[in-house]
Amino acid sequence: MENQSVWAVVATLITVLGSSAAWRFYEKRSIQRDRDEDFIRHDCRDRISKLEALLVASSQEKDNMRQTILELTEKVAQLTVKVEFMQKENAELMSTMAKRNS
């Protein structure tokens, strides 16, 4: 009977020590999982912030380029008118010079 009592006490001690070790393991695992989730959450938040900033910068750059294109289009139109005027004036001068030479 004494032998059974000793084995019962030993089995109880092993169970108690094993369960407390298991409890600490699962507790540490849970804490680590929470830290990992927090890291992922913060990392995603930082990436979203950076992407939003890039989107705003890209939008501003696009608006600036659009304005530049409009200004260049206006200048091209002005130059086209000047070239047409100069071509007409050149043709008139050539015909005037041709009349003088003849």
C-alpha cells in the first residue's frame, strides 16, 4: 500500500510540474503570437502611410506635368503661327525680289 502511495505522489508531482511547465510554454507562445500580430499590424500601417504619401506626391507630380504640357502646347501654337507668318512674308519678299530682278 505504501508503494502505491509513493507512486501516486510521484505521479501527482510529475503531473503538477508538467502542467505548470506546459502552462508557461503556452503562455509564452501566446505572448509571442501577440507580439508577431502587433508587429505585422504596425508594419502594415507604416507601409500604408508610405504608399499614401507616394500617391499624393505622384498626384502632385502629375498635375505639375499636366500644367507644363499645357504651357508647352501654348508655346508650340504661338511658334506655329509665327512660322506661318514668316513663311508668308518670305514668299512675298521672294516674289518682290523676283519682280525687281526681272
